[in-house]
Amino acid sequence: MRIDVLTLFPEMFEGPFSESILKRAQEDGKIDIRVHNLRDWAEDKHRTTDLPPYGGGPGMVMKIDVIDRAVEGLKKQMDSTPGETSAPLQPPAGEKSHVVLLDTKGSVYNQRKAVELSRFDHLILIAGHYEGVDHRVHEYVADEVVSIGEFVLTGGEIPAMVVVDSVVRLVPGVLGNAESLEEESYSMMMDSTPGVRRRRNTTPGEKSLEYPQYTRPEEYKDWKVPEVLLSGDHKKIEEWRRGYFLGRPTGIK
């Protein structure tokens, strides 16, 4: 899978994309992440990427022509690159590349959307900035618009990092233990999602929470591990965990 990120501030991605799971996934060849400076597609000598809005108002608006050239250029690169998909699910027919704009006007991002995005061979993420992007990007360039929450950030760079992290870990082989994906919080994985197993002990569409985890020492500052986890009674432990799966803790201590 390849992920291209378009941004005005590529240096912001150096830390998050060069550590931990994302670093290993790239080193192992499971994922190809490329961060691009949008100014590289500006055609004037000042590399202009934003201008004042029509009709007046505060701030600057990112230009449609620069963003469109960047997206089309990256799509052409991908089209000329042979190779089979490494995604867990096949993308819709004819959709090798998928363009996502990170913007507060978008639909709120969740685990189900991460699963959907992991189907594609190629993601292009556009990080908005300033007062936003020319709305023609919404209408004609982006396949969808995504927001990571109902709050305002300086730009779309951090949301782009969130999307990359949540999608990459779904690529086969990135996580050492595939079963860990099944027992995570906010797994909105329904039976209707092709190729994705529904979590144990949940009903279709039901949000579930991962159970608490503990390790040694057994007691610290009078803070104790729940007795049920020390009992050796696997049936009681499973019952205790099931309560968290369903969002209804059993009350067993």
C-alpha cells in the first residue's frame, strides 16, 4: 500500500512517521509513505499555494489549481507503477487511488472508515490549512472529506497522521499478532463488512470497549489487580472481559 500526503509543512511528519510501528512497516516494505510539499506544484516564482478569498474575509484559501495538479501527478505515478495490491480487501473496481481531504467540514472519522480506507492500493491525503481549501477541491478533486472530530486544529497535518496510523496497522503483517486487531476499543466491525470478522461476544453494529489490562506487580501503593485475573478461573475471567466487550462491566472484582 502507498500513502501520499500533500501538505504545506512536510517537516511536521518526520517524527511520527519515523518511529514505532510506522517506521517498521516502512522498513519491512509493508507500506510506502511519501510526504510532499504542495509548493512543488506551484508554477509561479513565489511558489504560491494560497490567496485571499473571493468576496473578502479573513485568512487565506489554498488554491484549487495547485492541489489538482499535485493529485493528478501522484495518480499518474501510481498508475505507472506495476504490482499487485497489498491491501487486505480489494478496492472498488476502477478505484486504484482514493483521495481524502482532511477538513472540519467532513464526516467524523472512526474505525469503520479506517477499515474502508485500508482496502485501497493508494491513498492521497490532502492536509488543509489556513482558512481552508478552495471548495472545488471538495466538489471535484477529493473522493471524500474526513474530520477527526468536532474541534478546530491549526491544519490538517495532525488529522492526516491519525488517518495514516489507524490505516497502516490494518495492513496484513504490520502488527505481529493479527488477533490484537480483534480485541481493540471502538471496533465498529459489523458482519456486513466484507472480509472483516465481527468481534467475539458482540452483536452487529454494537460498539465494544477493550477490557482493562494489568501486569506485575500484583499490588502497588495499595492499588491491586482485580482478584478475578489472579484466580486462574478462565471462565470467570472470560465473563469479566465479556462485560467490557459489551460495554457492560460485570462488577466482578
